[in-house]
Amino acid sequence: MSSINTLWMGVLRRFNRSAHDRRIMQMAVDVDLHAPVPEGEPVVFFNASTRLSGMSLNAAFSLLCSWSLRLSGLPVVYYYCQRGLPLCVLGTNPRDVKTSPPCPECVKQSRVFYSGGEVKPFDLSINHDLEAAIDSLSVDQLMAFKYQAIPLGELVLPSVRWILRRYHLLNDESTRLIYRQYLRGAWSIYISFSTLLDEVNPGTVVVFNGMSYPEAVARWMARQRGIRVVTHEVCLKPFSAFFSSGDATLRSIQIPPNFELSPVQNEELDKYLEQRFKGNFKMAGVKFWSGMDQLDDSFLKKAERYKQIVPVFANVIFDTSQAHANVIFEHMFDWLDTVKEIITHHPETLFVLRAHPDEARPGKESRESVAEWVEKNGLLSYENVVFVDSKERISSYDLIRRSKFVMVYNSTIGLEASLMGAPVLCAGRSRFTDYPTVFFPADRTQFNQSAEAFLNVDRIEVPATFCENARRYLYYELYRASLPFDPFLDEDPYWQGYVTLKKFNWEELLPENSVAMKTFYEGIVLDKPFLIEE
């Protein structure tokens, strides 16, 4: 029965995809028919790491925005891969790295997306000198590899870590093969994108994420020439996007110093938080919690034996945000090593170490997990430690309510804990640490001093501005920096995390008819921040 259901779901998915592709192509025809003769500096769109087939959220954001610009009279160029990468990020099978990516499927989808537009597909460019230079290098040498002064090893590194689901790379043939293939792909992009920049001379390059290696190379090259680069990522609200001339993966926001929430805005934020605290939310189309469990009697009984509770919230070590986070500690596990020392010296305190739920996401399970670190370091034998694995559903918010203070690396839970009035000791740079929302020490010494002070003092004095600023920040992120694409998108009924186009008229894509398109247009043309105007 199971195999029949799987077969039937595959049929439905293919049928749904074919119907959706026809809808995309019809909208592309409408855009082409109604777009005026383009004038001005061209805008290049590139997002090779968003999808293979189907339409991911970021692929949808890019396509919809490009259509809107074309309808507004701007020249748009689509740069896309036409078997130009020996191994792309999403086409990598880490269990069998010699498997070729599904190029025919991906190229076919690209032709659907970009039908009627000006396209610049790129093919594979082979450099035999590069091949010889990287052939016998170790992983450490590949990480530091430069070619013609281009930091290819550095640009490729986040993608290798992401696809292998680990921070510390093994020096084995499988890892070296992926690294070499990504370096070859990076060089292929360097050659073809150089030609494109010479021919097109764009005013702006719009790329997904900016961290995955194809887009990272294009971003680096454009910036070397002084060309503005805009990156985009999914935001917290469903079907919402964050665009930035900086790092979309950091999601830093400039909030006016005089901004205060009105009673209506406070009520709106409270309604969002009410659902969030129940676990009723999605991120990038993925629902992490099917439900949340309250703290059980056995935990509460154990907690009674201790003076205080300190939750410790970890992150996903391979996440692209970690490149921004590592300013105090070398990496998250370096921080956890310090936390272990603190735990050892404070037997009177119950520490609850929680792994991030994304560590166990099906198909993207971490290969360097907090659970492994806990076992390796013997923390399961510590009387004053409770470890909550990534698949457990206990409520983090119940933990926060009972805590003396909270320790986080760079997780969103740190912002939420501050919203709840809890003292938060943050160890990694996050999007909210640029504002006074949490205690964020300047270095290791200050971190250790703060942890000791918090553990020993009777009551931690939290500046009132922390909670106020946390509310201001989250409201701004949700309702000013999150561009809403829900008028155009629905969830794909057969593919979690993917989307389909709603039925809409081409005129709805014009900036005057869409808040998201107006904000994006003014960000591109007028160089305004990508923030919705009040």
C-alpha cells in the first residue's frame, strides 16, 4: 500500500508541476507583452542554489521581482546555469559524491522560469592549470586556496560545510572531491560572469543568499567592480522575503532611534507572539513543531533540587548564519566547550542544553550534532545537566519562564527570551545583537565574567530597554523588513517547502499595486532601504 501511495503521489506531483509550469509561462508571456521598451541600467538576477526543479520560496521571490522590474521598464538579465557547474550545491549527494547533478531537469525548469526574458546561460569552463593546482591538496589547503588572487577556497567553504552538515571538515577523499568540484564550478562562474559583466554592465546584481558558492562568487566579483549587490532570504512570516544591500543571511535592520510602537502595533505583535509561543509557525515553508509539550513532573521534580535553572540553546553548526556569528568564539562548539567548564563549576545550577530542531530535519540531518558533542564530552553523566535532543518537543518557552537567565549562541530564541523579560547572555553575533536587546559581551573574558556574575548574584538587573528594543526590532523585522509575497504564492500541495503561483493578473505585479513590489522597485531604482513605508 505504501509503494502504491508513493507512486500515486509522484504522479500527482508531476501533474501539478506541469500545470504550474504552464501558469508560469503564461504569466511570462503577459509580462513580455505588456513590458515597455526597457531603459536604464540593467539588473542581473542569479539564483542557482535555490532549487533544481519546482519553485522554492527564494526562486519565487526572484522571479516575481524580476517580472515587476520588467513591467516597470527596467532591463533585466537572467544569468543561469546550463550544465555550467560540475557539481552544484543542491545537486550534491553527500552519500555518493560521484553522482552527477540532475542537470536536464534543472535546465528545463530554468527555461520555463525565464521564458520571454533576456537570458545569459553559462556552460562549463575547464582550466587545466587550476585542475593541476588543486588535484593533490588537503582539505585545509583547499580551504585556503587562492587562484589568480581570487579567494576561491574561502568563497566555496560555506557551501561545503552546508552540504556535509558539519563545521569541521574531514580530510577524506569524499570531502576533497566535493571541494575540488565546487572550486571548478566557482572558476566556471568566474569566467562566464566576467563576460556577462563586461557585456551587460549592470547597475545591480540580485542574488540568492550570497553565501552558497555560485552566488558568493558572483557577489564577490560584482563588488570588486563596484557594482551594487542585493541579496535575499526568507523571513519569519510565511511567504515573506528579506532583501538587503548587505548580508541577507544576517538580516540586519536599521531602525530609526525615535521609532515607538503604537497600541495597534503592540496588539499586532502580541497576536504573532501568541502563535509563536505555541510553536504554531513555519520557517521557509517548514513547520518544525507538530506541537509543544509542557515540562513534565519528572523534570520539575529534578529542578526542585537545584538553586536555579539555566537553559542553553544551541544552533545548527553548518547554517550560513554561523559565518556572521563567530566573533567571540571560533565556532559554536568552541562556545559549548566554555559552557561545559561553567557547568562543571556550578553543581548548584541545573543546566538544560537544547539542540536546535533543524539538526534533525529529514534529509538535512546534521553530521556534527550537539547530541554527539554531549556524548563525546560525557555531559549525560552530569547530574546537573538535562539534554533535550532536537526531536524532543518540550516547550522552550516554559523553560525560559522558569530560568534564572538564558544562554544562546545566535538563535532567534534569544530575542524571544528577551521579549519575555528574561536575561539573555548571547555568545554569537546575531541580527538582534546590533541593538541593546541582550547581554552581548565583547570577548571571551567578558562572557565568562558575565556568566559567573549571573550565576552568583541573587537577582540579575535587566535594562528595561532590552525588552522594549526587542519588541521594536521584531515588529520592524516582521512588518517593515518582511516583504509580503502571499498575494502571489500558495504552498505546493505535494512538496513541503515549495510554492506555486496563485492566479493573478499581470497588473498586480506593478509597484503601484503591490507593497512588496513597490518596496523592491524603490530599493533597486532609488537605492532606498528595502523597508515597507508606514
